Amino acid sequence: MAASAEARRAYLLLLAMPLFFSSNLVIARGVGDAIPPFTLALLRWGVAVLILLPFTWRGIVEAAPVLRGSWRRLLVLGFLGMWICGAGVYMALSLTTATNGTLIYTTSPILVLVIERLVFGKPLPAARLLGVVLAMAGVAVIVLKGDLTALARLDFNIGDIGIAAAALAWAGYSLVLRDETLARVPTLPLFAVIAMAGVLTLLPFSVVELATVGGWPMRPGLWAAVGGLALFSAVGAFSLYQYGVKVVGPAVTSCFLYLLPVYGVGMSVAFLGEAFGIHHLVGMALVLVGLVAATVPPDVVATLRATLHAKIVGPRGQPPPSSAP
């Protein structure tokens, strides 16, 4: 009974996990150019490190030999995850909407499959390939705003292209993170060290940015936005994800990420007043269907199939009793 209660609690918390993840683009878009991109990314991850350190310091010290031996990989992870997917995303958001950014960025799991197929030769079954095609078609609809003639004119929003590049970088981050050596380090200490590496890659650019254009946050509202980015989209989202993996497993937890575009688009429309056009609706439908088809874990499919079979056929191959009077 206790385990069941904890599982129910995990499901409720996992409903908030994609909300926290998607808040990154919405908060950053709301900040606008009040804080320049490198400084915003530096503050977000710097504050996140300060939040994490009291809980992860002992683990970091214990894993120090492993971490020192992987310092190059850690810097690459910091560059991909916090430089490109941090400052790079914030630069792109100055040129596009949070709605577009959310829908395009959601396709990063699809890009992982593509990279694994093209670079590592990993098989891509027909059903997953169809999902990849549908998701990429959805991105095309969003970027082209449903206007195929824009492709002939090469009329693209550079911000949308920047978000697509960041999605590709996040896919690369996910693959670089799959390392047997780093797998020996507990998850939260490893996350804290990667965040520190990201701060190191961002620091020189932020210093130059502040010296040339300024933008250090001076208003309480801006610091509240920085705190929200660090607490919710960094520490909170990641911690809830890890909690879900621990309680209900990675397969079920990953399925909650399918809510990212729903939450992200909803907040963009509600809080930023962004328009939601028919091309967004079509693109989101294609992306969601493609994402589910390409990435839904096999054990989740097997569980759903077994559940449906039991309800239709019955536990011993007999039809379930009729509920009619």
C-alpha cells in the first residue's frame, strides 16, 4: 500500500516536471533583452549550482577521481547543455516566439534517434522512422508557417533555425552523457558538476557581454525571473525527473515529457500573449504523434497491450463478465 501511495504521488509530481522544464523558454522570452543571453544563462546555472552544492558536495568529493579523469567530457557537456542550450537558446528567443521554440525544441529525442542511426548505425525500425518523419514534418510546418513557398524563397526565421540547432545540441548532449565512466557518479552530483562546467564555459562570454552592452539585472523582478529559471527549469525539473525514474522507472517517466509542448505552448499563449495559429496546431499534432511513435518505450507498449488484452479477453482467455443487468 505504501508503494502504491508513493507511485500515485510520483505521478502527480511528474505532471509538474514538464511544466518546470518548459518554463525555461517562457520565462526567458518574458525577460526579453533586459538581461543579455550569456549573462542570463550564467546567472541561471550559477544560482542552480549554489542551490545544488549543499546537497551534492559530499558526492562530488567522493567521485573526484572519476570526475578529474573525465574533465574534457564534462566541459563538452557544459558547452552543449548550458552554452548552446542556454545562451544559444536565449539568443534565438530574441528572434522567435516561445511557442515556436517549445515546439521545435521538443524534437530533440527524435534527433537522438537520427544521430544514432547516421553516426552509430543503430537500427531504426519502420514505426520509429515514420515517427521521425512525422515530427520533422511538424517542425517544417512550424518554421515555414504552413507556407511551402517560403521554402523556395529560403524565407526562414533565423530564431527558429537557432532553436533547431539547440535541439540538435541537446541531442548531442544526451549522447555524450552516455558514458560508462560517468555512469559511476551519482546523478545529482554529476548534474551539479556539469552545471559548474557550463558556468565555466559561459563566464568569459558573460564578462565581455557585460563590459560591452551591460545588462546586469538591477530590478527585483529580473532577479525573480533568474531565481525561477534556476529553481524550476534547472533544479526542480531535473530533481523531479530523477525522482520519477527512482519510483516508477525511466520508461514511464520519459512519457511525461510528451506534455512539454502542451505546457509550453499553453503558457506562451496565456502569459506572453503569443498568437497560436493553425500552422502551430498542425505542427504540434505532427510533432506529438511523431514523438510518441518514435520514442515510446517498448515496455510501456507491452504493458498497455497486456492491460487492454486483459480487459477485453479476461485474465484466463475468457471474455470478462458482462456488466449488463
